[in-house]
Amino acid sequence: MTVPGSRSVGDDTARSDTTRSTAQETTKCVVRLRCSRSACEAARMGILHYGGADFEIDDRTLAHLKVVVAAKLRRKETVLISWNRPVQEGSGRVELLIFPEAPIVFRFQAGLPPRLNRVWLQVLQRLAGEPEGIRVISEEDAELLGKSRDH
């Protein structure tokens, strides 16, 4: 459970990675963390909308990112978020630079917010303070990083 990734929304063979709207070009990407089959099947997918792009992220991960990103934006700080794309989805890395002045929307599929994991938040906050910014990591990886930092 170590490599987050992204892929285009829609049919991989028939659709392009972008869809055009009349006002602006909108890009859609999916961020998926490796997880157990049952957890992935049960995951509700939310949307992070920024700069004309929609990034589909599971609600639980998005809720944790929202807390950390909002804290930085309230302090008028720029935030860098990144994740790796797995080989089967084209490889590479996605990096999203978020500025305090630009509108950002966190849209959740679930009606109620999930219970937040304090360790995951602490690890994401620590990553947000590093020059490389926030790497989207799984809850399990955050738990491991949190435990290794305690010892």
C-alpha cells in the first residue's frame, strides 16, 4: 500500500484525458491508493476541483487532505500536492500547486464526513511543511510513518 496513482476518467481506449467545456478546458483525473479489494469497492469517490481540473479522490483521503490544505491556505501559504501514477496507468507523477488566491472545491460523495485519523493528519501536515510538499499516501502508510517517527 505504498503507491498512489491516477488515471483518466472514462473508457481508457475511447476517450481522451480531457473534456472541453464552453467556458474552459476541464481535465479529469482519478487518484487511487492501493487498498484491499473490499475497501476499494466500498470507497466513495469525491472530487477536488482546482484550476479547471477535477481530481477524483476517495472521500476518506480527500477529507484528510482538505484539513491539511485548508490550514495552509488560511495562513496564505501555497500548497504542493503530488502522487505517483502506476505503470499500468502511464507512470509518472502528478503535482498540483495550489495558491491561496485561487478557488478550490472539495466535493464529497458521502453526506457525512468520515472520522479523521490523527496520525494520518499529522503525517500529512509534516509532509506539507517539506519542500516536496504533500505526497498523497495511504492511511496504512501514514500509520507506519507515524510509528517509525515515534521510535
